Amino acid sequence: MNKIILHCDLNCFYASVEMLYHPELRNVPMAIAGDPENRHGIILAKNVLAKKAGVKTAEAIFEAKNKCPNLIIRKPDYDSYTYYSNQVKKLYYEYTDKVESFGPDECWLDISSSIKYFGSIKYIVENILRRVKEEIGLTLSIGVSNNKIWAKLGSDIAAEDSYFVISKLEDIENLPANDLLGVGFHTYEKLKSYGLYSIKDVAYSSQDYLKNILGKNGETLWYFANGYDLSKVRRYDDDEEEIKSIGNSSTTIRDLYDLDDLKLVLNILCDSVASRIKEAGLFYKTIHLSLRDKKLKWRTMQKSLCENSDLASDIFNTALELFEINHLDFKIPYRSIGVSVSNLSNKKETSIIDLNGNIKYSLKEKKKDVAIYDIRKRFGYYSIRNLRSLEDEKLASFNPKDEHVTHPVSYFGR
């Protein structure tokens, strides 16, 4: 393998951090979940004992309790999770400057140029495993390969506090196709309807055949199955690779039953995305809205603007419009919302003037966004808030910009 990529995945991350603070939880089944007093709640993470009892991530608390009556539920402590995530990343940087986050508990590392300094792949991998365990108190699963997709698959295969090497297709060909990154339930069901069950079945199919079945995603899946992902692991300061989208999502503290609830959460998410856009010095043209209902069914939709923008209000208004024109309702309440923007550019297009001589791009909104951004940068996120959020502080008490790690979808690039 000329290029050597690691995918490091912290085992049961949220639960493991809780057990560092509360050692008594190590010997009982325990899970991190939303506050059961304020919502029916879903499981965000669980420890090994809870996993053995059948508890699954994203299932409702009552379902988990039915499987494991003595399950201990703890509320998430995002400040602690962020601290430990950063500590682990600092350790990674001792081995390479090419470290790309894939959420708070996962990172890709390109150690291709590091081997000549440390001697071997085995030395680097085993030292990372040992040091994370001894110095930080957490454990990892590490995948090793020559590309990011297979490295990610390797960490899924690896046992806790261990690693797995994938150097050729034969190492993984008999695994089910839904083990690959990006193959969800519906995609796998469609593949099976065409007789494509394993990674080998996908890899040995033609690109055109998969494209006919799944559209553009079929072509991407063929590359993934064959290990032909050529995207780089980004340096923390690497701006060469184009950011393709910026977004945030949230699983809310309680289910959303009406448009007022939706607007409250949507406003916070849109504000966060606009702040990220400002920091990156970019403008967007396409807005994406994703909704997951209480039965875990996802709906995704998008719309492009007539001119690009960097305003929070344009994201918010377009997301609301998407909800309305797709005739969505609240017969089944929603529990997760995601907002993202794409079709990005570092230049503002010429503003369009309507028939009444008004410029569609609002300079007033721009001034408001800048003022809010500057106040929060100086005095903290909660120093200025939407008045509506004060009426339901529990639902509005999240900061998506600081609590979640976002990343460009660079692993789709070739």
C-alpha cells in the first residue's frame, strides 16, 4: 500500500467518557439519551453491557428499557465529550498533520509520510492504541488501508482496542454491501432486489449497471466497493480541497408537534449554518432541508436561489418554503431536523433587482447577521438570542455550531 490511511473510531465514545467520570457505571448497562422527562427520547450511545442486552442507537428509551429493564440512562454532557475529542486529536497530531474529523469520535489519519520517522505501520497503530488507552482512558478501533472508505470499513470490523488491515478486495468481498459507507437500509434493499448482496457483487458489477439502478450514487458506490476513493485526508489548515456543503442537524430534546416548534429549531440551525458560511467567506445558492419523524423516516428536499447569498434569513425562509411546497404536516411528529447549503462560491453574484426596483439581497439582513455574529464572538453564543427561544428554553437550549463537528463531504470527491 503506497498511501496509508487510518480510520480511528473511539469505542462507545459518549458512554466511555461518562464511565471515566463515574467508574461505578462500568459494571452496569448504561446509555446516553435525551431527557426522558421532556421527551420520549432516543438512545444516543450505549456501553458494551447495554449493547449485549440488545440496546441499539436511535431506538426509543422505552424500547431500550423493555430489552434491558435495569438500563441506566444519563443525559449527554457535550462539554466533556468535546474536551476528550480534542485531547485524542492532539495525540493524533503527534503522528501526522493530516487529520480529518468525521464527527467527534472518528478521524481519518494519513500516515504515509510518517512511516519513515516511526519505522512501521504497526508501530504507529499500536502506539496510538496504547497511548489513547493509557494517557486518556479511552479505547479505539482502527482501520488501516490505502483509501478512506476501506479504512472506515476496517475500523467497523476491528475489535475494541484493536485494528484491522484491508489491503485488497478479497479481504472484504464477502461482507454485505450495506457495510460500506453511504449504503443505508433503502439502498441495500434496492441492491438486493437486483441480486446484489455483497461488496463483491457491487465491485464486480459495471458502473453503468449500478448507475441505472441508483443514479449517480451507483457510480460512487462502485468506486467505494473497489477501493478507488482518491480523496485526500485534509490537513487541519488545508484549504486546497473545495468545501462542497456546510450544514448542521439536531435531534431535539422533545418531539416537534407543530409549525411553531419547527420554526424555533429551524431558526437556530439556519443561524448556525450562516455563521459557518461567514467564517468560511463563502456564499451558497442551494438550500437542503432534512426531516426525520418519530418513526425514523427521513424526508429530504432542496431548492436553489436565483442568486447566491450568505444570509441566515434566506436559509430559513427557503427551508420553510420547502416544508410547505412539499405538503408536509405533523400527523407524525418530527424528532430530527437538518439544514445544509451547497453550490458554494467565494464570490457574490450580482444582485437581482425586481420590477419595483428593490434589490432581493437584503443589506439590512446582512448588517443584522454581522452584528449578531460579532456579539456572540465577543460575549458567547447565548449573549443574544431570538425572543421566541425564551418561551421554550428547553427546546432552544442547544448550540449546533459549537456542539457538533461538521466536515466537508470530501470523501465523495474524486
